[in-house]
Amino acid sequence: MEPLASRIRPTALKEFIGQEHLVGKGKPLRIAIEKKELFSFILWGPPGSGKTTLARIYANAVGAEFYELSAVDSGKDDIKRVIGARGTLLKQKPKALFVDEIHRFNKAQQDFLLPFVERGDITLIGATTENPSFEIISPLLSRCRAFVLNELSEKEMEKILVRTKFKIPKEARDWLIQMAGGDARQAITVLETADKLYGKISVETLKEAVQSKHLRYDKKGEEHYNTISAFIKSMRASQPDAALYYLARMVEAGEDPKFIARRMVVFASEDIGLAQPTALVVANAVFDAVNKIGYPEATISLAHGVAYLAQCKKDRRSYDAIFEALDDVKKFGNLPIPLNIRNAPTKLMKDLGYHKGYTLYDSESYLPEKLKKKKYLK
């Protein structure tokens, strides 16, 4: 059966709730829809804020065929099927290609999209929860307008919940709105799950519904942070089996592989550091591989990197040293740099003693006078 969130999805702008800065009177998306302007754009906003709904409303308003792909499990072949065998369109009806989580497309996949967008073969509508400036290649981004969606307010969430037609006690409604944190889709899904499992809506049944398998891993919620925390701590404790298990949980839940790889790069510097400097090289190589190939093959690169990093010796001295030095900079400000290691490009500077007495291998500390005896790297 079609999920409730899909069944009650608005089909016209007059039914849409939220994002007044984009769809209110005189605002850019409303104007584009009313004038039936055809252009590619990116919708950047948190989960459940209306990105897919706006894409559908826009495509319908401009009279385009609507095709939907998820970047999580789609690739070049799926794009080709939308474009058509010859990569051209029937001129009488444009094609709107909606790519959910477009930030999951790697560079090669985004490059593949570029000529079709550039020629107008497709009108691209991308949806992302990540900053498009970092996740979408510049040539593609430059050919799209970017619209930022906001988290839905509590009042907007209340209006959306009314549409479900469920009888929701005020206490349960308030709890659900707080739990969902502006994510309308999650709120509706939890509501529907509670009704199916328990036949009634209450705070208790909603809490039980949240424990359902398909709701446990929310990329913006507690389980997301619990899992990545367990993942890092397992590598830190040199437990590759535990680290691989938590990696598997994130992969299975659809976590962004670049998010995982970024954490591994940080871990290589923060926790392994001087004990095995090549760890940073490996972590960066994993990130580069993940960025190039994406899922599902990226899983292998991640596993390779995790197994390696977890078994490396650990040394946090560099991490501790730089933060101790930062504390002194904040505490003392810009202390005078010793004259003998200052640059002396002019005669006046030389006369003032800049660079005087400097030798190539000096045993005397080059730290400012106030910190001469300080040891950061212990």
C-alpha cells in the first residue's frame, strides 16, 4: 500500500504548506510556476521540508514529464533510460528529471548529467540535504538555480498533521512535533506506524513506533550520532571487527559514504598521527575512491580503510599539542616573535636586529620569550 505521506502529498501550490520565502506571493518559485518558466534548479533543505513535493508541483505546472531517481541506487544507465536511446526529447513535452539526494552522485555521474542539462535535453531538479557548494560540481551547479528550504515550523507541522485525518491527542501531537524536528515525512510515517501497530495514537504508541526498524537510523537524529560515535571509538580501541560492524550498519542505513570517509580522514590525524603517518595517506585515498565511485563499490574501499586504521598504532600527541598551542595563542595573543627569526627584507629591519644571529641549526628555542620553556609535543 502506498505510504500515507505519499497519499496526502499536495499536488498544487495552493495546498503546499511552508517555505513562504520561496512560494509566497511574489516569491521566486511561485513566479516560476505561475509563468511556467523552464529551468534547472537545486532544492537544498532538511529532510521532510517539501523538496520532492515542490519538484512534482513544478513539473506538473510547466507541463513536463516527471521522472524520479534516487542518487543512492541510480547511475548512468538510469539517466540514459530517462533521456532516451538517442539522448533527445520529443519536442512537444519537456522532461523533468528529479534526482533525490543528488549529492550522492559522484563526480563522474554528475559530469555525465552535465551535457544533457546544458543542451536542455532535461530540466534537472536536484534535492539535497548537503550544501550544494561542496557536493555538486561547479559546472553543473552554475547551470542551476539554488533554492534553500527551511525546517518546517511547529505551526506548519500542526497543519500538515491535520491532513492525516488521525485523531491525535494534544500531548501526543506536541511530542510528535518535537520528535520530528521539522521533518513532516517522518512525523507522518511514525503516526501511520503507530496506528497500524497499536490501533490508537498516544505518546506511548508513538514512542514504540519510533523503535520500528525502518525508523531507527535518522541521519539527523540520535541514532546517527550514536553509530558514528561507536564507529570512531571502535577504531580508537583497535577493534577492527566492531568498527566494521558499525560501518556495515551505516552502509545498510544509506549513510553518505563521503561522511564516513571524512570522519576517517579526521581520525587518521587525530588518533593515529605520528604513530603511522601513512594512515592519513590511506584515509585520503579512501575518501578519493569513495568520491569517484560511490555505492555500492565504495563499501569495499571503506572496509579496506577501516580495517587498516583500526589496526594502526595510535598517537594523539600532535592533536593534544596543537590545541595546547591554540590555548596559549588565545590566552596571550600575538607575543613578540624573537628578532633573530624575523624576516629582514630592508636595511632598516637589519639595523633593528631582525634576523641577526640566526643560524641554520639553532638549539635555542624560537618560541616567544614568555613561552621559551613551553613543550607542546610531549
